Amino acid sequence: MAQERWEGRVTACLSCPGCSLGIQGLRVQERWEGGWMVCFSFTELKRGISQDLISSPQLDIYRLARQLTDKAIKEKKIFSVCRRYPAIRAALRRRGWVERRRFLPGASQRPGGWVLTKARSCQSRLVRNETPYFLWVTRRDLIDCHSLSCEQMLNHYGKTASFTTKIGLCVNMRSLPWYAQADPGSFFPRCYGLCTESDKQEFLDDFRRTAASSILKWVVGDQNHSKSKSKSWREEAGDTDPGSEKAPETAEPQLRGLSEQLVDAACKVCEAYLGRLEHEDTDLSEDAAQDLTEDEWKELTRQYYALACGEAFISNSRSRFSQCQALLSKITSVDPQTEINGLRNIWIVKPAAKSRGRDIVCMNRVEEILGLVAADPPAARDNKWVVQKYIETPLLIYDTKFDIRQWFLVTDWNPLTIWFYKESYLRFSTQRFSLDSLDSAIHLCNNSIQKHLENDKDRSPLLPAHNMWTSTRFQEYLQKRGRGAVWGSVVYPSMKRAIANTMKVAQDHVEPRKSSFELYGADFILGRDFKPWLIEINSSPTMHASTPVTAQLCAQVQEDTIKVVLDRKLDRNCDIGNFELLWRQPVVELPPAQTSDLLVEGVALSKAQKQTPPTCSRDFTLPLANVQPLKERCHSAMPDLARGPPRRALQQDSRLSAGKAFPGTVPVLLKRRAERGARAQRVCGEPGGEVALPTCHAQRPDGKAPGTALTKAASEQRSGPNLPNVCPLPAVPVGPTTFSETHCPGSHRRPSGSIGGHARLHPKWVY
């Protein structure tokens, strides 16, 4: 228990030293992650509260919670966390933050002790209508970041699929030379998307080149290990356990010999590959640039499969040893991935956007890989699969494969600011490493996969049962074997360079947002030369305390994340835990936004038409010699009050606003569109309202003509200095009215779509 009882009172909380409560018979503990602790710290509750309240012997826990809540609201310290992140909640509460629950979908409602539940429920109710200023969610799509204010902090950025998905990382790493002086092939195994025919062809060419170079490796390895070919294969794969080297002596007579022409074809392919790297094929035709014909490729692939499986050998390969060794030396000097290719030509096929190792398989036959993609329906085939070269020569610990989970934090994208975490952890496979089987249990180290499996009985007992090491434990392992300096000189700096280069490529694709940050988890695999290879980058990396290693490190990295994103805003020299600044780019000044007016320039096109004699039955008192109707019929000339002004009226209005009114035009609408709509709705909604109609002849049913005289004030108000030929129109009461066709002498109708002079375009008007 986390409290001590004395005379019926809880006098002290052992998890919070110096916390004297004096609360009658209340329990203040909370069960969290397998142990009893108090994360609702009463010491923190007292911080900032008046001393007279604290000194009261009968302090009410609800009154204290209210005091803390009022202080948090005033300082804008309201947070909301989705799902179970106890370390984040505890870190924020220690800083005086109050949680608003039920704001985010999937928010954890797991209570603590009785007092804690009541106090926190009280606080949550008090801030239920407050704005949370710190949001921690599992997925970015749970929050519409565009609706957040600049003060609200969010633990995600938008549009990070360029490096957090397998297809995004595959495509964007090809652009790295444009952003940094680095070769992506030096730290990222080559990868291809299988969504288009061109991508499939690139993968097919790579598979064939790798098969050809593997044949050369077989020839060189056969001479170096002529006593046991199977031993050569295992040593190339990194399996150096003496107990596993059991060469079958009776298998040698069953092997079938392959012709030396296989080596000649492989040498031809490798020489052509080196020539393309030197651009020697620039002036060659497409047919001449081809290494082998399609039939020759099929035959080479078939024989290579037999050689890789140990079912065949190459006769008299000693005579080609020098040639093969020279070609391999040249390929190694220009291709940094020659070492990881191995001999089996194994590729790992992954879903383009899935996580936790789901549906990942290893294959070493090209027809099976392409067949897997072709089996999907065409609608779901695009961007679904990527294929990446499997690292066949990984560094092993006690004959077991492992990978490294490395955290890093991005707090800004302009300037690009990356924080690298000093601690990481290793994840071991439950099975001993072997290339004879392509089972995912051997080759995938994801904890989401390995936790469902039992450790192999033949695996070394020196490995932990929970299959995890801290990076500190790994450094101790290297130190005992005389390689203690490798971590600081090779592994750690190489991982930092890989992360920095990857983020530089992604910078142009991510949607930046101030007050946001994001913690990522990168997965690395070490080669036999201790060189790290980046496999993938995960958003929202798991923080579940699945083992003692993750229980310690995951809580620690979350606490340190809060230090960087919150404490450092107040104090630039504060403690930031195990984070270190990896990269801070100089601020990129964005070009000033310049807006230009859109103009339509041209000459009005009007077609002369036959003049029609006027049919006016009554004259207005004011001269209408230069007035033309908008349309041929007055019904169509009336503006549609429900839909807004007609297009031609807008055109004429734009001419008038530009001061270039044409003779015979009418200013139908001179005010803003919103005012016209509001006035039209008001007039139409009121009985007896009046609306100004365009020029037309109107005749009442009773035969009486409407009034035609306007006052001088009204005439002057409707006229302007730029409208010399425009006459005002009378106000006609809205009511049952009969309209007749109206034509004026000298009128020429213009096409409704013609525009003359210069007209300023409204962004919502379409011409």
C-alpha cells in the first residue's frame, strides 16, 4: 500500500514524501503498470495554492482540486490524451496541467483510486467546456488540425506519408541527391514499388543482375571453401555457429554439374552493368544494350535457382576464378550494397502502408513475387506492394538476428529541427537465424510478431527470455569482445546521418504547423561490418510496456519529449533528458506573397443586326434615346432575385466600375452582390415592396400607366459623372404586372458572352 494509517487518518503518502494530508479514512493509491504509485500528486496540487488553505487541518480534496483547476484554466494548461499514455498524463499533471476527458475519441477512462477518481472527475467536469491546449493522439486523422488555434499543441504533423509509409519512403529516397550530398544506397536497401509496369521492369532487371553477381560469388567462394559448398553458403549468410556447420558428405554425388557457359553469361551481365554505370551504353541502340535475350535470361535464372538451392555446382569453375574476382572487386567499389546481397537473392515483400509486420513475406523467386502482386484485383493493386532487398548478411548475436528501434523527435519543419534520442533498444528473433527457411518468425524482429511465438530451444540461453536489450547492454556486449568503440564511431553516427538525410528529403512534402511536434521510431539492421541500414520509419511508435526494457525506456522517452516541447519553451537551458539536437536548419525565408489583379483584355465583338421599329405605347417624361434593354424580353431582363445577378449584368457592372460605360448600357446592379441579394429578399418578402426594374414598357391590368416623373433629388442620386447616357428608372410597385416587348431605336443587341475593354474578375465569377 502507498499510504500509512495512524489513528484512522491517512497521514502520509509514501509515493509523495512530505505530503501530509490529514484526510479521514481515504485511500490515495493508484494501480499503474503492475505497481502501486500515486501520479495524482498532492504535492503538485498544493503548488500555487494559498498557504492558509494548505495549513488547514481539514483540507477538502475537492476544494483543492478546484483551486488547481482554476489555476490551470488561467494559465491555459488543459490537455487531452487519446488512449493509454500514463507517462504523458503523469508528466503533464506534475506540471500543473488538468485533463479534459471525452474530448478525443478513444480517450482512456481508466480510473485510479477512489479519491483520485473523484478528484479527477471533478476536474474533468470543471474543464469540460474549456479548450485543450495540448493534444496527444494516436493518429493524426483524429484531429482536424486546420481548426486548431496557433496556441494548441498537437503531437502530429500532416502529410508525413512520404517517409512513414513504405511506398513513400521507397519513392522519396530516390530524390536524396537533390537535397543532400549523400547516396541513399549507402544506408537504405534498394526498394521498388510494384504498382506500374516500369517499376516491375526495374525490379526484374535488378533481380537478374543480383543473380548474375551471385553466380560470380559462388565461383569465388567455391575456390575459397572447396571442401564444403554448403559451408560457404552458410558463412556468406552470417551463420558462423560451429554446431550448425554439418556438411552432408553424401550430398556431393547427387549434385548435377552446370556448364561453364553459365559463368560466361553472368560475366557478360556484370560487365554490361559496369558499362552502364560508366555511361558506355549512351550511343548504343536499345537492342544492342540488352545483356541477354529473354530466353537466355530464363535459362540463366533456372540454373541459378538450382545453384542457390545447393542442387547443382559449376564444373571447372577454377579457370574463371580470376575473372570473377576482378569483376566482383569492380562491382563492390561502385555498389555499396554488394555485401548485403548475399548469395540467395532474397527479397522482402511488404504492403505499402501497413505496420507491425503484417502480411510481410520473404521470397527468392521472381515469378512468385510478381505473381503475388498480380493475384490482387486491379482496383486494389495500385501502390499496395513494395519489394525491398533483404539483408542476407546481418550482424548476429549468439546466432540470432536483431534490429534496433531508435527514436527521434521533430519539433519544427522550418527551420527543420530534429532531436535524436541517445537511448534505444534491440529486438531479438525467437528463432536462430538461417537462410534455409524464409519463415517470418526467423527474419522479422517486430515485437508484434515475436510475442506470439515461443523461444527456440536451440537458441542461446544468454539471450533474454523477453527478447530485448537496451543499447547500453549492447555496448557492454561489444566491449567484452573488444569492439566497444564501434558503437560510438560507426553505429551511432551512421544512424544520425541516415535520419537527418531522410528528413531533408521529406521536408518539402510534410505539412508544417507551428506548435506541433512528432515522435518517430526508426528501425535499423546492422550488417556484419556494423553498418546500420534503415528499414522503415514509424509514426506513433508503440509505447506499451511489453517488457522490462520498454517499460523503462518508453516512459523515459515520453517524459523527455515533454521536457523538449514544453519546458524548453520557458527555459532554453532546461534539462532535456536523453535528447540531443541532431539538426537545426537555418530558417528558410519564404518569398513574399504577391497578388496581381486579373484582367481580361480584348475587343468587344458585336454583330450588327437589323433594327426593329419601336413598339412603345407610352413615353416616359425623361428622354430614353440612348437606353437599350438588357434582353429582348422584359421577363428575362429582370434579375433572378433568388440566384443573384445575371451574367451579362455582371459584365456591364464591371464595365461601369472601370469607368468605361458604353453608350446604350444600363447599370443594372451597381452595389455589391450581397447587398443586392439581401435587398431582393427583403423586398420580395414584404407586401407592397418596390424594386427597380430595367428599362421596359410596363402596362397595368387596369390600363393605367405607372408614374413616370422622378424627383430631382432621386435623379441626381442615381446619376453619376461617369454615366452621362444613363437615365434613372422609376420605382414600380411589385404586383401583378403585364410586360410587353420593348425595343428602342438604334439598339444593337450584343452577344451575352462578349466583353469589351478591361473587366476586373471576381474570384467566384466564371466567364
